[in-house]
Amino acid sequence: MATRNRTEVTEFVLLGLSSWPEIQPVIFGIVLAMYLVAVLGNALLVIVALSDPRLQTPMYFLLSQLSFIDIFLTTITVPQMLVHTLSVNKTISFNHCMIQLFFFMAVGSMEGHLLAAMAYDRYVAICDPLRYSTIISRHFCLRITLTSWVVVSLNSLLYSVLVTRLTFCGNQVTHFFCDITPLLKLSCTRPVVNEMLIFTEGVAVVVSPFFFILGSYARIGVAIARMHSVAALHRALSTCSSHILVVLLLYGSVIHLYLRPSSSYDLNQDRQVAIFYTVVTPMLNPLIYSLRNQEVKGALRRLSRKLCISGSFQPGSQANREWQHAS
């Protein structure tokens, strides 16, 4: 349907990741597998970080929050995409679209803020280790997390309200979820106010954590250079390499997708990049932190041993062993 008035748009049609019907089952299988790995991997990381006594530190509290965010981020977009992939009806109501936009922008922005808090944690641990326990505490991390939630929620609410005030000249969204770039592309007139907001307030809220992360690692680099120690360099790399890799994965796609004028959007390319940001990165994050972190690997081994021991003491299994012994 083509419209000339925003009030006539009661629903949007999400065109999905691809318009080729013959590859929809392949897309469904691949995305479903990645989604399950992302949810299960991040859920396991949350369980380990919250339950293991050796991981009750501010750093792993922030890591558990990052994993929770990754679960939330994928769940906002992927289940609906999977349903639409195998369905003839690919519509979403206007109100549900705006709700999805709000949560996606809030949760996506929150990931950057958590990564900035983790960078500050590493900076204090490396550059001011004697005062680490004084500066960084669980209460401090909780305050940062709650404050960040308030900031990103208000930012996302502002964007969502401005999008609802646009005049749309169509309802076919070249994407698999309601993202701001394809919605701006549907506007009958160039959304100047929205673009100005993205490049001013949006940069302050979304991209400023990235510059904070760069500043933190620049100071870490200067501190290590002054030590003139290969061992210190090795310790810093082992401590920070996982975090740096996650930051590059996140902001590489975010900057490409959002920090440019709407006239330069290539929606066919953007929705392919978005699948990397919404599914691949959340899937890789727990793998990166578990495979490259000895403390997490140790916690996973302790959890698996605990589960095996508890399973061996189940009443049914105990009775079974006694029966086998008697026979």
C-alpha cells in the first residue's frame, strides 16, 4: 500500500533479510542456530558470573550485564524475523513497530555504555591497582548501570517520538525489524530534525562511550610504555584483548549503519550488516570471553563438575547403583 499521510499507516510490511523465497528456509535455519547459540551462551555466562564465588567482582558483574543485554538484543528482533521468514504475512502494526524501535535503540545503546564501564574497570586495574577496590565496587557498577539505563531510555524515547511524527510515503520496510534508518527512508520529506539529532545528541549518547573507551586504552598504553616491561605488556593484552575485540565488533557495524545521512543509506546492504550486529556479535561475545579468559574457563569447569556431582547423587541414580550392586 502507498500512503501520503502518516495517519493512514496502521502497519508496516517487513521485507526481511532477502526477497528471494527459495533461500528463506536456509536463512531460517542459519539464523535460528545462531540465535540459540547466542541465547544459550550468554545465559550460561550470566549463570557462571552470578553463581561462581571466584567471579564475584565488579568486572564480572559488568560482564553478566553485557550478556543479559545480548540476550535482550537478539530476542527483540530475531524471533519475529524467524516467524516472518516462513510466513506469508510479514506485517507489524504501527504501535508494535514503534515499541520495537524504542527497545532496540535503548538496548543497543546500553551495550556501548557497558563496554565503556568495562574499559574504565580495566584502566583502573592496570594504571591504579592499589586503589582499585576503593574506586571500583559493585555499588559503583550498579550506579553506572542504572544511570546508563535512564540515559539510553530517554534518548530512545526521543527518537521514537520523532519517528512517529514523520509523514510516511509507503509502508514497506526494507529490513527484518523496525530500525530507524529504513523508517527515515520511508519519510516523504527529508527528516532533517531526525538527522540533526543523530549527529548531535545521538553522537553524544551512542558514540561518546566509544571515545571514552579509546581514551581509556590510550592511557593504558601510555602507562605500560612507561613500565618498559614485556611481562606488563603481556598481562595487559591478556586482560584487555577480549574486551577490545568485542568493542571492534560492535562499533564497526554501528558506525557503518547509523552515522551517515539518510540519502546515503543502502538498505539492502544495511540489513545484511544488521544481522551481524543483532545476531553474530551477541553469539560471538560469550565465546570470546570464555575461550580467552582463564577465570571464566575455570568457572565453567567448576560448574560442569558441580552439575555432574549433583546428578550422580539424584535418588533415582543412587537407587540404580544400589540395585546394580545387589545384582
